Amino acid sequence: MSSTNGSTTDSSLDVSPTLEQALVPTLGIIVFLGIGSGLLGMAPHAPLLWSVVLAALVGRYWIGVGYGDLADGVEHGLRMGLLAILILFTIYALIATWISAGTIPGLMYYGLGILTPETFLPATALLAAIVAFSIGSSWTTAGTLGVAFTGIGSGLGIPIPMTAGAVLSGAYAGDKQSPLSDTTNLAAAVTDTKLYDHILSMRLGTAIAFGLSVLLYAGLGLQAGGAIPTGRVAEIRGALAGTYDLGLLVFVPLLVTFALAIRGVPALASLVAGVFAGAGTTVLVQGTGFTAAWDVFLNGTAPETGVTLVNDLLVSGGLAGSAWTISVVVLALALGGLLDHLGVLSTLASQLASLVTGQRSLVIGTGISAFAVNAFSAQQYMSIVVPGMTLRELFDEHDLDTSVLSRAVESAGTPTGALLPWHAGGVFMASVFNLQGGTSLFILTEYAQYYFFAFLSPLVLVVLTLAGVGLDAAPPRGGVDAEGEPAVADD
């Protein structure tokens, strides 16, 4: 999915909590978030803190681990998500510098001149998929092009949640098929699958889920794309052109960032380069002073274009504006690390495995466990690592290739995190599209109801599995293979 790197190191304690011990903090999360965020409409910060405290109390006084081990669990979660936090900081700064540089206003200006309300949503999904595949990062795609698409869609009369859903469907579909994606590489690594075997295993399901999504966006566009008020697009484009120099040089930050990503430069380095390119373009093209350009980096933008809609779309918080999102992510990572360290996630995954009766139930159960771990750990790396490592031997026992395991964990784990309001992906995406109100438990009333790929990806996995499609047998380990040649085990 995203633009961060996870660790496959197992730093859990040598303890195996009982199912009852594992269920108490798990149910506590559901109750706290359900009542706090869902019923009372609170931000997820306090319910997440309550969940951390409950998990720590269960670990200390029921499972019987020491305070130092509890602290190690929190540290483990934060360490796994440290790069994600740094990338979040950087993307907030990048959005601000790209607005001040004219990059995002330029994309809005030219996009409004090309796209129509009827074609906008499917085109957005396709473009986001191409970009995410090219750079291997759904988060970077959403944080850069997603912001521009929001402005274009608003100008065409498309509600922001619809635009967000189309962007995310394309971003996650492209990310899943990209050999540059960290989650794609992680899923292959933890399941001991060759990278391109894993990508090929996902291809059919991803193509079906994304193809259906694009068709749904085409139908949605026909319904949502009513007549644009006379002069609206011209007014928006005029406000943009009157505020920014929109020559081709404003796209230098975009070219720098994506060129580095395509060449395989790590996401954080590519984004930092994009920030510098944005600040430089602000100075050289927009004529802003050096100090003012870097003040935008820290404090964000609040342009006065003369059109309220444009002003609202181009407001950004900069580095300082990331505090709300980062604080939620830190609490969620602390909770996920603690649950993983205490063995709660492994116990839940193992319990699910005990219900397996055959190949089909194993694959579907693996997808369910990936989503469950995603929900309780609040970060997608756990959703890949925990079931990927816990259930690997079961796939051998049921004569299933490891690529079937890797497909199951990524199909249900990677795209679904952005549906969860306390999840790092959900919090980030809601803030990118200025849908902070969507971070209550009822985020489905915001962009998630239009994020079709998140629902279709695991659904297609289930349908194909029930039909027996993609249940590849594991290759023989030693001896001779089906062709009569000596079989070589992978390292």
C-alpha cells in the first residue's frame, strides 16, 4: 500500500496468552471505539489511550509480564511505524510547498480544462493506479495527486468523498501490483514467496476488483455529473491563474519526486526532494522570498484567490498541521505494538487457524485474520506479518503454494486499513482529503462508501477461492517435480 517499510522481526515475548486473555483487550478496543468515537462522536485519541491502558493492565496483572516488557511492546510498535510517521510529516510539508509552488494549483487549472463531470471519476481512478504502480506508494499518490484531484472534482461539482474514493481505489490497486511497493515486498518476504510470483498471484483478483471499481465510478459519474453552473469552471481557473504563475515550470517538483521514485529511490528521500523542489519553485517561479517559502513548509498555506471554494481547497497546515494526525498514529502504533508483543495477535490468528477444515476455509480465514489484525493493530504491516508468519505452516500442510498465502494477506490487509478511522491509513487519508469529520467511527458516511476497491478486493478473493481459482499446489520440496526434473527448494 503505502510508502513505508515494515520489519519482519518477531520481537514478541515468549508468552502465549489464552483466548480469554487475548479477547479482553480486543473487545475493549471495540467497546471503547464504538462508544467513544461511534456513539459520543469523540476523536479517536482518548479511546485509543483507554485501549492501550487496558492492554497494559491485562499484560501486567493477568498475563504476568513486567513493566519493562510492556514498555518494550510500545517501543516495538513505534519503531515499526517510525518511518511511516516521518513520511506523514514530510507529506504534510510537501502538500504545503507544492501549493505555494503552484504545482497543485497548476494540476487543478489544466485538469479543469480537460476533464468533464462524466469522465472525472473513472479517469481519476485510472490515473491514480498508473502513478501508484509507477512509484509503488499509495500514500504518496493520495497526498500529492489526490489533493489536486480534489480541487478538480470540486470545480466539476463532484463531492469530495467520491473523489477520495476514486483516488484511493486507484492508488491501492496500483500499489498492490507494483514491485516497488513496500507492502508488496513485505508480503512476499514474510511468506517466503518470490516477489513476482506474489504479484502474478494477485493479478487476476486485483484486475477484477479494480475493473469493477472503474465501472462503478463510470456509473457514479453519470449520476453525479450534473450541469455545471455557468461560468463556474472559468471562475475557478481565473482565480488560480490570477494568483499563481502557472507555466510549465510549476510541475518541476512533481517530476523530481516521481522520477526519483520510479528510479527506486526510497519514498522518504523522494518526498524530501519534492519538498526542496517545491520550496525552490516557490522562490524562483512564484517570486516568494526565501524565508517566506520555508515558513510555508512549517505553517502551511492560506491563499487569497478571491474565490472562497478555491481558498478552502488550497488551505494546508504544513508540518505543524500534522499534529492531530500524528498523535492518533502514535497511539495506534503503541497499541498495535503492545498487542503484538503480548502475543494477543498471534493467539487470535492461531485460534482462527484451528477452525480451518480445508483449503478454501484456510484461504478465506487467512483473509479474515489479515483484516482483523489490521483493525486491532491499526497498521497494515502487522496485518501482513502476523497472519503471514503464523499461518505459513498450515498452507504447507494443506498443499497450498506460499503465493496463495501472500495473496490472501495482501488482498484483505493492504487496501482495508484506510476504511478504519483509528488506523494510520484511515487517519492520514481522511486528513489529506480534508475529511477530519470522517475520523469518527462512522467514517463510512464519508469517503469509505465510495472506496469500492477496499470492499471488492477481499470479496473477489472469497469468490475466486470458493470457485477454486488460484488454489495452486505447493511445489515439491526435494525429489523430482512434475516434469521429472530435480526440484530445487527456494532459499
